[in-house]
Amino acid sequence: MPANTPEAPINIFISYPDDDKKIAGQIKDGLELLGFTCFLAHENITAGKWLEQIDHALEKCDVFLVLLTDAAKKSAWVHQECGAVHLRNVKMKQFRKHYPSIIPLKNEYDPQGCMAVYQAHKLRFGFWGGLTFDKKDIFELSKKFVDEIKEKNKARKYALELLMHASAHQAELILDFALWTSVPFDDAKFILKCAGKNKRMAQSNDVYHSLASIYNHEPFKPGFDQDVEITGYWKQYQKAVKKRQAEEARRAQIQSAAMMALIDKASENLDRQQKGLSENASNPENNSENGNEQSKSPT
């Protein structure tokens, strides 16, 4: 675990209409890859006083995201949640207290009503249609609200907590985000420790480039060189990377050899066919015999 991890996570409330459960779930899953805690009504409400649970989640949220879609225009609940969090924001600013970052997520139309005063983040349509929320969206949206609530250190700590067991894809995202926040020495040591222990981090070239930039960072390098444990983890990680690269090179060689064998086989077949056609064309007896056989065939 990174040093001095704060106790309270960064809480995100996602407001959405029922028709947009799918994209809301994608947003939640994406943001949770960086350690944020997200509230979705259809997933997080338990049996009991559901309205109070929503009010409590709105009250404690650090970030409020609202999906502005055609379905949201017709949703009374979305309008109520937007009004409630906007009113809270206005009151908090008056007393100079901590107030949430409010970000409308738009696709085709700009925020309206009380949401019009907040800068929106535009969602994109995927290749096959429908809204999409990928690595780029996760990174850009996270940077936006973390900057607004001024919690770079806290966000980095929670993201790094997931690094030890992260997949290669998740590690890419976590390291990009951590480097954006500026990584202190103790967190850099933790990152390299994870790299030595989590073998999946050796499966990505993007992860390798991020780690190399951390390990070779000039202010950190003397400290790393004097730390036997950290240099050991780095060597262990590099060994895993070289093993992966050697395996990829071996597979590429096998595939290349198989492809060349197919090309050679196809070339041999083509030569054989061309040779047969040439022989038939240069042998008149074969041609006359073929003609006689055709004339004798029953009509």
C-alpha cells in the first residue's frame, strides 16, 4: 500500500435515467479502475429507505456526474438530483466549505437549467453506434474533476492501491494518471515494488515506458541505486519484460515461418498448374485425343 493512504475515498454520484443504465455502468466501471467510489442507484441502493440512501449519497459526494441524454430530459429524478446538488453547491460556496465538482456529461445538446453554469464533458459515440466511455475518457474526465476538487494526492494514493493486482490495461491507466499528478519518491518506490511482484505489468510496453521514466527520473535515481530492495524489484521486472519479449519474438518467428511455408506451397501449386497447361498446349496429340473423345461422347 502506498505511504499515508487517506481513509476517506473520493465519492462520485452518477445521475442517469433508467434508459441509460448501460453507459452509466460503463462510466462507473471505468472510474473504479482508478480507485474512485461510484454510486449508481440501481446497483447501490439496498432494501429499505431508498430515498434516504440517495439523499445520503448526494450529501457526501465529492463529484456529481449527470448524463444529459434525450432520456434524461424526460426524467424527473435526474432533474431533482441536479437541483439538489446545485443548491448544495451554492450554499457550500457561500460558507467557503468543501463543495462537489459538478460535471454534466453531454452527447448532443448542451446543459440546460441549473446545469448550464457548469462546464460539460462531451461523451463520444462508438464505432458501432451508442455512447462509449474508454481509457481516454476515463483519464480526461478524472483529471478534470480531480483538478476541481484539488485532490491530486488523494486520488493518486487510491489509484496506486490497485496497482499490485492490476491487469496490464489497468496498470497503464493508473501509471498515466499517477504521472499526471506528479509522483513523490515514496510512491515511486511503491510503484517499482508492484512492478517486481505483479507479473501482468510486464505484459505492456506502455507500462514499461512509464516505469522506465520513473526509475530513471534524475532526482530519484541516487535513492533507487542505494536501495537494494528497489533495484532488486526493478531487475526482476526487467527480467519478466525480456522473457515476454523473447516469447513474442519466438511466436512471431513461428508465424513468419508458417506464412512462408504457405506461400511456398501456393507457389509450387501455381508452378505445377502452369507447367501442366504448357505441356498440353505444346502436345498436339493430347489435344487431338481430347477432341476425338469429345466427338465420341453420346449426345
